[in-house]
Amino acid sequence: GFAQVEKAAGLAFPSKLYAPLNRCAYCDATDNLSDEHIIPFGLGGELVLPKGSCEKHRKATSKVEDFVLRRYLCPLRSHLSLPSRKPHLRPDGYPLILKRGAHSWKQRVSLKDHPGIVRFVIFDPPGRVAGRPAVQETFSFRLTTARIFPDIDQRLARLGADGFEDKVNVNAMSLARVIAKIAHAFAIAELGVDAFEKTYLNDLISDGAPDWTYWVGGYDRGRDVCAREIHELRFVQRGDHLSVIVHLFVPYCPRDAYEVIVGQLRPG
């Protein structure tokens, strides 16, 4: 499986310049609009919706994207040399708990020495698909692990270790908000605002929402997918409801994606 991963940096990124929306994709605002990168710029986002985000939503989405880009996926972004609006803030190292036998210690490790494992957070399927209540007090997720570098054992040996832990606190709501934003913006860019009777993600994207697990969840693609692009977005229709499958970093996470139920389609 390493050959596929080794080629990841050379894969194309989804790329499209849409017609200007001339209103916010997330609300009715028409003033102070900026271009919206549907997939965040820091993940290599080249799907651009001109004049598609108001100032309020630009700030709201930037805030949660910062968590995902600068903490959760930072080592993988650094390895792939993905773009950054604030390259001076990109860390030059990552705190890891290194282990050798029964001994463990904390050490800041540079990217060139990083053992190179990324753990993707995968949620249960959306509650609406799985038949769960709209609001749940608890939720579950699992981690799927991918190796960034094939020489992990040699990298650990150079650090004097035989194992490690990377303790990144998972902010599930922030991750769900970023995934919801990608799906919603993609659906609006492709189909237009008028395609929907109603949309479900506006509150979640703006400020979080207690029913997020009802609309956002994991999606099993049924097999390991051979990547054509490093990220893939596609539609799935369930009755009169439209979902977007958001599959990020396909070479590193070839089977597990996210499903986001964007809204109810207008008849016809």
C-alpha cells in the first residue's frame, strides 16, 4: 500500500472556478462578500466560489478551519507542503510522547524526524441515515491510522524509541463544522441556492448545533478507493434529500469518508 501513498503529493487537487454567487452561501447577506474556498485553502482547496461568503461566515469558518489545519492535520499538511495563509505560524516541530520498552518521555520532534502517522477521526453514520434521534447527548467515533512514511521503524530508531503517541485533542464539533461547510458550499456551488426547499447545516456552520450528529457522520465507501484526486466530493440522493460525500486525503484514508445531509431538494 505504500506505493499509492508515496504518489499522493503528485495527485491532482479538485479544481474549479464557479460563477460568482453574489450572496453568502450560508445566509442571505449580499454585502462585503469574499471568495469562498469550498475545500479549505490549507487543504489545497482549488474549488472556488467567487463572492460566496459574507464577513460573518468568513470569520466563523476560518476559526474552525484553524483547529483542523493547525492541530489535527498539521503534520500531514506539512509533509505534503500544502499551502498556508500564515506560513510563519506553521510549527517547526510537534510534541510527541516517545516510548522505548516501559520507558516514555515527551519530546518535540521536527517534521523531518516525525514518525509519520496520521489518525483520521471517523464518525458513526449520520443519525438520519442510521435511524437515531435528532439530538444525542453522546456520540462515538473511531480512529483509522495511516502511515505517511514507509520507514517509520527507522525514524523511531533514530529518535531512540520503538513506539510513540501523538496526543491531539479531537474537537469533534469543529471537525464536523469544517466537513459541513465543505459539503454545503459544494452543493450550493454546483446546484444553486434555489435547488433546495431547505438546508440543514447553516446553524452548525455558523456556530455549532446540538443536532450535528443527525446530519454529519461517517460513510463507508465499501472498498479501498483508488484515488484520482487527493480529495473527492460527490452527491448521493436519499429520496428528496441530498447528501454530499466528503472524502479527504483519499490515498491515506482510502475507504472511510464523511456523509453530510445538506438539505431537502425542491420537487423536480
